[in-house]
Amino acid sequence: MRLTLLRHATLRLEIGGHALLVDPMLDAPGARAPVRGTPEERPNPLVALPVSVREAVEGIDGALVTHTHVDHLDAAGVTALIPLAVPVFCQPEDMGDLGQLGLDLVPVPSAAPVEWQGLTIHRTGGRHGRDDAMVQGLGPVSGFVVTADGEPTVYVAGDTVWCPEVAEAIAAHAPNWIVVNAGGARFLEGGTVTMEAADVAAVAEAAPGARVIAVHMEAINHCLETRADLAAALAAGGADGRVTIPADGATL
């Protein structure tokens, strides 16, 4: 099993003989307007991909889209996926929006996993914020647990803070690898809407036998907690030895 961080939450997951692209945000730097109503309004993405778009999608067999916010599926990501005609696994709530794009969609229900070519794909819940108003405003989000015979169980938590849904996913699936979206994304009001250091530490505490990988940093203007910030906070709390913070382009 191999996991490569391309940028932000965009990953290449190679498992069970298949390559999956997770949350393809493939736009060039500065191609989009800033996320508005945030402390630092700069055009997005803030940094370039470590590889070309062609290399990012080369050889992929499918894609996982946790939700439809533009920092998880953008115009370049859609353009790259369409000619590949690969299955795009998504949450059922996004079928309406994604159905207009010409993608080969496979909704994953919450009640039962999808079996696909030797992979089992479960969908998990999450909370994209700290209060009900923010969660409601940002809409539904999901994570995915991917398993294959002879491979580690991988849990991609998606855009969520530490919450009962994440704790339940860890308890139900006992993942060996957990990818969390850190960065402490925030607006001017309402608190963080993705994990900050305390949330990442809580995941590591809840899954002491798992490898926790923190991504979703330094690429979008409303993600204010940097890799260095996260590393320092985890070290201060004694959780640094259980969390990996990869650079863009790094493969685990």
C-alpha cells in the first residue's frame, strides 16, 4: 500500500492493485478567488502541485470525492477525470451537483459498503465545523474507509473536526492508517471547520495502534495552522511520535 500527498487533501492511494485519486484539486496556483470571509484572503491554490496534472492522474483506476467544495474537486480535477471514464465514488447527497459534470458516479450509501474489484469502500460521517449553524451551512461531508485483502485498512476522514462520527469510524473499522484534514481551516466567525492540533492529537489517542497522517495544510487561504504549528503543538503534548506530517509530493 502506498499513499502519496499531492497537495492539500489530494492523494494518490494505491491499494489492492488499484490506484485511487482522492479529492482531486488540480488547478494551477492562483487560478481561483480566495475563500471569502476569512482572515487571509489570497487567491487559491497557494502552491503548485509537485507533479504535472498528467502525472497526478496517470494510471488511476478510480476516484474518491469526500464532498464538492472547490478545494476538494475543482475545474482542473473534473477536466482531468472526464476522459479517464473511471468510477468516482461519492456521497449520495452530491449526486445532483456531480451528475451535471459528466463523471461516472458511484454513490456509497452509509448503511452498506460498495464492493469494487477487490476493494471494499465504506463511507463514514463527520462534522465540518464546531456548531450546528456552521455544519448546516457547509453542507454534508463524508470520509471513506478502504480495505483489500492483505492490505492495511485506510481511513480518509475528510473535512471534519474531532467528533463522535470520527470516533465511531475508528471503533468500527480499526484502521491501520488514518488520514486527517488538518490546517485549522476557519472563517472570521464560528471556530475551525477542519482539524486543529488538539483534534489530531485526539485521533492519535483514540487509535494508538494506527499511523495518523495529517494533510490539508498550506495550500488554501483559510487553512491557518501550518505544518510547523501542528508539529510544535503535537510535540508539546507528547503526541508527535504518532503523527506523520508529509510534505507535498511525499509518498508513505
